[in-house]
Amino acid sequence: MAIQHYRTITNLEVLNSGDTDIVCQVEVQFTSYDDSDQERTTITSNQRFDLDTEDRSSSSDGWVAYGSLTAAVVEGWLGSELTDAETNVQTGHTAWITSVLTPPAPATVDKALPW
């Protein structure tokens, strides 16, 4: 039993400002599953991250053209906000997967009548 976690950037939103595709929002999907029963334990969560676009343009220092972006570049923009969110999501996903694989005992149970 080993829980696997991964993330995927699923969407980039750009400003409709007339400039060249300034990314303003990134959507990331976090997926986790236990490799002993992937079908029953797969869970996904999506999160959106807003980027500071003030004073950004295609003439800004370090500008990367939209067509040259990579997942690594975009993840770098998100920095610790992404890693903190990922840690929180993985903690929740792990708890859920554990409860699916080893459900907690119910607080109450039906019992046959004594008569």
C-alpha cells in the first residue's frame, strides 16, 4: 500500500488586455490514489492561483512568451503558495484514502433484541 500524489496544471487564464498573453490565473489539479486499489481510492482536487499582473507586459524583464512556457516555469511563479497548497491537499487526500481502505468502526451498531 503506497499512496501516490501528483499535480497537473490544467488551465492558464490570460488577461484580455491587448498585450501578449499575460497569465493571470493558473488552475492546478491534485490527484492522489493508493496503488493497491487505484479505482476505489482516486481523489482529485482543483485549485486556482492568482498571479500578480500589475506592471507586467511583454517588455518586462524575464518575460517568457506564452508559446515558450513550461509547467516548471509556471510552477516556479507560484512558489511556496503551490507547495503549501499541495501539502494541505495531500494531507486531506491521504486521510480520505486511508478511511476508504480501512474504514473506522461505526460509533453505533444494530443489535438483536434480547427477547
